[in-house]
Amino acid sequence: MGFFGKILEKLGIGSASAASPSTAPSTTAPAGPGPAPVAPPPPTPVAVVDVVAQLETRAAANPQKLNWRTSIVDLLKLLEIDSSFGARKELAVELGCPAELMGDSAKMNMWLHKTVLARIAANGGNVPQDLLD
């Protein structure tokens, strides 16, 4: 499991692979007479996880004043995941951070925070739109 997979796991969002599209069923017609092809079942919608409520509850219970809405370090701390520079750099590489941002920790952190929230939303987490812009 990758670093981002740990984030999803801590939030109770299925596995990272569960969010990837499944392979489409074959649409080739059967050779010769036989039953008509059956339409595939509709895709199962991704369950939405209330990320905001989870993180706000964790923040309220934490003795440190952590602001997960603006800080990747605080977000990782709330999830009890390593928030060290090395860990954040590993996560940035995993998520495809542009090389020009990797040399500046502040820029990397800002990119990482936005990207992690966007990926959480893409995997079924309810992240407020203002945090994704």
C-alpha cells in the first residue's frame, strides 16, 4: 500500500484500487444462436465518507491546535501518519509533484495539501469546494 493509500485507510475510504474503474465487460456478440447479450449491471456508486466531520472531531479531541484545512502537516498529524519532511516528500513523489516544487518545502506543502484533498474527494470523501479551488 502506498502512502496515499494509508490516508484513505485512516479515513475509512475503501482501498485505493476500489476507486479505480473496473474493466468493461466484453460487448462482443455470441457466435451463433443463443440468448441475447445481457446488459451489464449499473456501476455501484462510491460511498461518500464524511471527511470533514471525521477531521473536525479528531481536531477537537487533539490537544494540539491543528488546522487540517490549510496544513498538510496538521492533516497528517490528525490521521496519526508520519508528517516529517521525508514522509511528505515521499507522498509528493507518489502523487506526482512537479520537480520545480520539490526543492521548496513551502510550495511542495501547498501543492501536496491541495492534491491530497482533491484525491480524497475523487475517492469518495466530501471535501468542501473552497478547499479544492
